[in-house]
Amino acid sequence: MSPKTLLAVLCLVSWLVLWRPAQAATTTLVAAADNTLIDGSQVGYSNGSGDAVYVGMTQRDGERRGLLRFELSAIPPNATVSAAQIRLTMVRSRPEDFKLGLHRALATWGEGASSAFGGIGAPARPGDATWTQRSFAANPAQPWASPGGDFEVPATASVVVPGALAEGGSVLLGGAALVTQVQGWVANPALNRGWVLLGSSETVPGAPATSAKAFASREHPTASYRPTLVVTWTAPTSSGGDDDIPVPAWALLLLGAALAASLARKR
């Protein structure tokens, strides 16, 4: 083997040892914040610390919209997101089928200490999002640009929730638009304002007037019921810093350098 060929082989072997292909990882996140926007006679109510998030038209008390946000700091800011899926678990329901829409929120909002068992809600506490306020009792006031929350249309994702879905049953929201939004928020966390959840009573012509659903919130006592976001992502390949290079690779590099120096002296 010629000196040049030997040197080329040593360089190739060293590169193969040093190079580590990008590895896909999956991170499961529990919601960092959630709430319910309550219309009707309880317009100053909220459910920031309640065990459920309500969506849709109730039988007596008006429309409900959900709020949901996940903290994405566990994913490296330079990661490439390849998949994202939200899981919501049913805890209370009317018997009608229901189309659930996930819409990107366009403004920040809060979650306070209000807590209620049912969809009627409870008087808002400081920091709570209400139908008219992004953060109740804020000074200066922080109203929504439009009552009921500021959100993007069309929906980022949607799913039909069967009326027969029992308590503890789950629905999944995903798709390319959700991946794109999560990718943007991983790279720029300041843009992450979460989502607004709308029901078919608002978005589907002819849908039953009363078809509200309740999904477990992050405060639900059953941990497995709480809202989750599962993100699959890939980080860039290692830069080959000192802490990243394994000892055998260093040995190959040193051997290659020594052989190269030896060959150079023989010329």
C-alpha cells in the first residue's frame, strides 16, 4: 500500500469513528397551562385550576372554549421536529358526536386559582383568562382583541370526538400544520402562546346546539388523563468537540498523525 493510500485509509477510518448520525428522540410533555373561556351569564368566570377543560355549547350556560399550552424548553432550539401529536382524555360528555378544532392562539393568556367541578366555572381569580380578559385583574387591563379569545383560522388540527366515547377515552390531534407550529416555537419560544380549542357548535353548520365535552386538565387527579404533547425530533450531528470524541477516535487520530509524520520524513 502506498503512503498516500495508507494515509487516506487512516483518515477514512477516523472519520467513521468520529461521525455519529443524528438520532431521533421522542419527548412527552404534560400541559404547562390550560383554562376554560366561559361565555353567557358567567362571562366573568374561569376554571384555571379545575380538573377539566370545557369545549362546546352547554345546555344552559353558553359557549365554552378551551385554552392549552405546552412548555417546549426540553427540546433543543436547533432540533428538527418530525412529528407532533396532542392527546386529550375525555372526562365528561354529552352523547352527540363532536368536532374539536385546535387553533393557534394569537395572544398570551393566564391561568389563575379559580376552580369548579362543572362547566359553569367559578369567579375569576387574578391572572385567570376569561371570555373578555386575557389576564383577569391585570393593571393595566389586558382584554382580548375579540371577546372569546384571539386565535388563527383555519384550525391547526381537528378531530371528530364520538358521542359514545367513554370517560378515560382519548382523542389525538396531529398533522403537518401542528409540526410546523411546534417547530417554530422550539426555535423561538417567545412565539408560543398555545392553542384555543373550539367545538362543532361553532364550526359545523347544523351541529347539535348542545354538545359540550370536558377533557382532563393538567390538574386532573389521574396523572395519565392529563393533556400531553408527544414530539419526535432530531438534533444536528455532533460537532466533534473534546467532550464528544471517544477515546478510540483520539487514538486513531494520533496514530494517523504519527504515521503521516513518519512517511513525510522518509520522502
